[in-house]
Amino acid sequence: MKKFFATLLAIIAFATVVIAQEAPKGFTYQAVVRNSNGQLWRGKTINVRISILKGANHEQNVYTQTESSISTNDNGLFTLTIGEGSTRFSNIDWSNDTYWISSEVDVDRSGNYQLNTIQKILSVPYALYAFTADSAVHARVADSISGNFTLAEVDPDFHAWGLDYNALINKPTRLSDFINDLGFLTAADLNLYVSGDTLFYNGGHYVILPNLGGNSSSLGTIEWDSVLNHPTRLSDFINDLGFITEETQGLSDVIAINNNANGQIKNLATPTDPLDAVNKAYADSILAAGINGVNNRIDGVEDNLNDRIDSLDNALQDRIDNLSGRVDTLYAWFLAHRDSMNDAMADLNNLINNINNNLQNQIDAANNRIFELEHPTVKGALNGIFSVGANTRINFSQGNLQYRPRIKTFRFAAHQYDISSSDNSHIYMMNYCSSWLDLFGYGTSGWDGGAGRFMPYETSTNDSEYTEDAAGNDLTDFYANGDWGFYNPIINGGNQTGMWRTLTYSEWTYLLTQRPNANNLKGMATVANTPGYVILPDNWTCPDNLTFVNTDTTYTVNVYSASDWTAMEEAGAVFLPAAGSRTGSTTTQVGTIGNYWSSSHVNGTTAYSFHIEVGATTMQNTMNYSTGCSVRLVREY
């Protein structure tokens, strides 16, 4: 039984009213289905029950509809039509009270419906009510010929008009088509005529005209030249503004008008009478006194400035002399203490270096402690660090995964080169097998919610029995429980759920071909007489007296004893033994080939694996689900 559904996330989609010449048929409803982890329930077949509830507290059920075998798409979305063809739905009076919609889903189609949500129906479905109300207007127009009732258009109430004025029929084209309610004057209204000295329009007084010399019965333009005896010269006008016509005035005339110059007009520079001489002498004395005062002021300022400059020169010279003496004294002291100062500087530099070294050691120790806290030692994990993505690093487990059916227990092999070999043929004994098995079908983790064939001792050769559906699934996200390291504790690997996992296809590919220097960090080898494949960590340093050569052509170039491999393993190296493969309960090609599962599927019957074989080492994409392959788990670093 599937236990992973807890809630469903439903969304009322856009409802569309279906309208014909009869009652409305229904509206569309959509919802998205998710599991308790918030993951989309894609490509599934489910049953759905929809109810229309009435009342402020949705206490009255007015309509229920059940749909079977509804399919969700890749986005977990299903769509159905509510009320189509239902008399009970057509009889709902949408104008009366508040309505709600309730949705329930039966995910395994067992009759166990789970309540999704109850939501208030808003404006869109009420177009059903609008149609019902408006139909009463259309239904009252009778057809006098046939005697039957038909629909006819009534005049609409326009609130906005998008028609073109030029498209109108019989549109007005002249001002005379409009009523002159503003009282504009027209030619007929004016009817102008002159009588005597007055202009009239339509009998009304308009303006009094000037006397035009006896010809007052007509209007016209009067030219200046047509005026008899009109003036043509300035002399024809009286000079009442006193314009000057001729110059006849002399100096005596000017003096007579306004002058007090009956005496001399004099030049004081050369006086001709005593009074002028006295005035000049007085003016000269005042000017001379002013000039002498200014000169005296200038002389005083200059003397004062010179005194201050002399004083500053003396003070500055005294300070220079004093400073020079102090410099001489300081230099003499420096010469006397130069060697001791150099020794002191050397001692000071050594002290600073010691402080820096001590501080760096403390920083390194603190960083190491922080690193240890962030990356605690995990039981069963090797110390080599491997990049399997641009930002993902992992440790491999200490050996291949093994399972003992009789006690239903997983463990890691004690050594990386340990394999179960022919013991895998005992898998047919199922729960009675006491051997440790290390070849597993795809996704056979022991998870009790997995596929029909999910136990580690499964021997079926029907590939379709190893997956949840025909499309197949990666052992990630919702299907991570199918990963051998996610669901099951491992007795010598931390015994903690979710600590270990299988590498994805892209992570295997990055590790083997895309990380920096990838080609030089892998190759075939034989360890403790077991052929297999060596993968070296990112920061690899080969132990003293040992060598490693990159090769995919033979197992005999890199040969290590058990003790040699201890040194290689301490340096971070990983060894994947060629443990063979299994079909049903038959194990073959032990020591010749190796297949290591990824968590990525190809289709409903095959998945990716890392294939080890002389001259053919590659990421293989045609490994059948039922084939028994090795599993090497990792933990994120």
C-alpha cells in the first residue's frame, strides 16, 4: 500500500460557461496533485470526487460528481468538466446564497478519498446565473408568423462605443441639420440697412453713423484726398506749441534770459586779483600738508615693518642654530648606538616572526577544528576527497555494499578488494541464505514501498518488475527510498538513514572524465590478487616506493599487495573490484568485468552503470534492471 500521500494541493482553474439555447452545461475545473513532500504526482491515474456546497458554512450539498480514471500530466495537473449533462446541476439557482466547491482525490483508486480543500466559488461561474437572468428578456419576443417563441435582440445599453462615425447611416452633414439652440446670427437674421444716421438689422437699432455731409443714406470708404480744402503744409497750422523756426539769439539774449555772470570768468591757476591769489595760496597749503602727512605715514609703516622683519630673522636664526645643535647631538647618539639598535631591530623582527608563526599555527588549528566540526568522521568512509560536480565533493565507502538475507542486514565489505564471488549464486535461497551477497538488481534496496520486485535477494529476470511504472525512475527525490543507501542502515557505515547514496550518471561522468586531471587519476589494477579499477582523489600524492600508471588495457600494469594497498588507501585511493555480474541466480565473469550501478535510469527496463572491462571501460547505458551489479556508496563531503 502506498503511504506517501498526506495532502493534495488543488487550484481552481478558469471556469468557462458552456452556453447554448438551453440551460448551461457546466464549467471546467483543474487541480494540481502533490504528495506529502510537495512533489508533483506526475503521469498518474486517479479518481476524483467534486461537490458543490451551499450556505455561509457550506453546510448543504446541492451537487456531487465522481470521475474515474482521471490522468495527471507531467506537471501533476488534471482537468475535468463539472455539471455537464446533469439535470441536478442545471437546476442550481446560482443567484440564491453563497456556493463552495469541494474536491477529493482517490490516488490509488481504492475508494479511499482524501479531502483536498473547500474553496468559495467566485465571480466566473456566476455567468451561469447571468445567463439564466438574461434569458427571460430574450424569450418574450413572439414570432407572429409561426406562433413559436424565438430569441430576438433587444436594444443594448451602451457604456462604451467603439464604432466609427463615418460608418453610420443617415449621419448629419450640414449645420442646418442641427437646432440653433445657442442663437448664432445668420444672414437672414441680420437684414442690414441704413436710415438717416443710423444702421439697423432686422428692424433693431444697431449704431449711429457720423454725418457724411448730406450723403447719409449710403456707407462707403472716405479717402483723405477727396476732402475739399484739406491742409497740405505745416504753415497751414497755428504754431501753438512754440516750435523754433530760426536762430536769432546772441550771448546778450542768453544772459537776459538767465545769467548771474556779470563779473569775470577766471582761471585760478593764474589769478588776476588778490582774492583769487589768497584762495589759491590756501588751497596749495592744504594740498602740501596732506601730501606731507601721507609721506610721514608711509615712512612710519616702513620703519615698523623693517623692525619686525629684523626681529623675525633673529628669532629664526636662533631656532635654526638650536635645531642644528640638536641634530648634531642626535646624530652623535645614533652613531654611538647604531650597532645596538640593529641588534634590537633583529630581535624585534624575530619576535614578530615568532608571534606571526604562533598566530598562524593557532589559526590553522582553529580552521582544522572548524573543518572537523563541519566534516565529522563517518564510520565506513575513506578519507580521499573526490569531485563529482563543480560544487559537489564526496568520500567513497570502505568497500562494496553487501547484504545477508537471513538477518536482513547491509554492511560494507571489510576491504575494498573483498568480493562475494560465487556466494551470489545462493541468492535463490532468499530468506534462508546466510551468505553475504554483493550483486543487486536495480533499485532493490529493501524499501517496503518500492516496486513489486524490490528486495535485495530478487532473482526475477523480468526487467519491468523492478520499477514503479513503465517510464522508470531515477533513485532520487521522491524515489530516493529505492537507493540502497538511503532507506537502509548499514551496520559498519554509521547505521544512519540517508547518510549514504549512489552516484548519478552525471556524477560518475564528471568523476571519470570532467574533473581536473581526470584522465591521469584512474586506471586498471590488481589489488591483493583481485582485478579491478583504481580511482585517485583530487589532490593525489603517490606514496613513496609505489607507482601508478593510467591504463585501460590490462589489469597487470598496476599490481599491489595487501600491504601496498594499505599505503595507497591511506593516500586516498579507491579500488572497485571486478566482481562479475549475475543473471537470476547464476554469477559469471568474476575477475573479468565489473558493473557499478548509478542512480539514473535510461527507460523503463534499463539504467546507467560504470562498466569495467579490458579495453572497454565506459559508462554503459544498456544495463538491464534485472542484472545483478555491484554497488559502491558515497557520502557528500
